Amino acid sequence: MTFREAVNQVLIRLREETISADWSGDINDSNTINDYQKVVASLVNDSKRSVEGYHDWLVLRETVDIATVSGTKNYSLSSGQEVKIVDVINNSTGANLVQVTRHYMNSVRYPTDPTGEPLYYNFNGADSSNNLKVDLSPVPTSVQTLSFDIIKYQDELTTATAVLKVPSKPVVLGAWARAISERGEDGGTQSSLAAQEANESLKQAIILDSGNAQYESDWYVA
């Protein structure tokens, strides 16, 4: 579902005028979109972010590779800040890296950082583009590729043709409930019912998505 389609689905439920054609550029800069339609668009983005945070959606998964440099400890993930690490693997050795605390990283760096194959990582600040950075330990001594499997939230929707990644139904219903509440016209009854519908839709979407990743929680004994 595109951003315009999602906004229109909410507007229809509110008995408001829908957006008849795609706008150009950012919706907030468009002269063809009225103020209330822009409010609803903001509520769609609020609902999207809420839905994204409830579950590790398969559609939000991606892999970020970094190439190590001998003697370099700190690396940018080029993934923004709102991410969750699922797994980290060294493609050169097949070893999985383990996340450790800052306390551990500090405890092993003095008097000198250990060097060798990276086995641990820890977040340490952000670069100039606001991407998270990680420290590796031991500090690499050769070129290797580390793959970070992450959950990354979709950027805020702004263009008409931007496609919503997470399931659209709970996003639309969640935005509808927010819009009813924002109006403050119903004494809370209708917004409560709409919120209940949104929650039920979200539960069903999570159940379906979880079914495709059910083996991730299985344990095996060799």
C-alpha cells in the first residue's frame, strides 16, 4: 500500500475528502494537500512507527556488511540509529560475534587493546551521518567481512508513492483511532472501538509474521 492509499483509507473512514492524485515531493511542502489531510498523513506515520516497534517484522530485516581494516577498532554501520541487531557473523571464519557491555570493552583495552580475530562488539556513538558505530574486540589484524543482520525501521513516509513495508491494516486502523481521538468529538467511545480494532488487527498480523520465523526460537543439542 502506498502512502497516499493509506492516507486515503483513513480519510474515507473519517468521511473526509480524499487525495485524488499523487502529490510532488514531500507532502508537507505540497500546495495541493489541505491541512487536515496533512494531519492525517502525520498520524499514519505515527501509527506506522508504533506498529514497527511491536514486533521484529521480517520485511524490516536487512544485512549491513562492514569490511574490517587492520588496526581499526571503530566502524559505522550505515544503518541509522533506530535498529535492532539480530545476529552478527564473520563471513571469513563463520564465527558469531557476541555483544558485550561497555564495561567489558573498557576492561580489556588497557594497557593495550587485544588484537586478532574480532569476537565481540559494542555500540559506541554515531558518525556524522547519524549512523550507529561499533567497537570490535579484539582489534582486527586483517581484512574480513562482518555481516550485521538487523531490524531497521522504515524512514518516515513523505512521498505519495512510498510503499508501506509493515502490514497496512493495523497502520490504517491505528491512524484512524488517533484521528478520532484528535478530533475529540465522540466522548471516547468511537476512538476506543477503533483502537480495539487496530489492536486486534495488529495481533493477527504479528501471528502471521511470527509463523514464518517460528524456527528462530527452537533450540538444538548437538
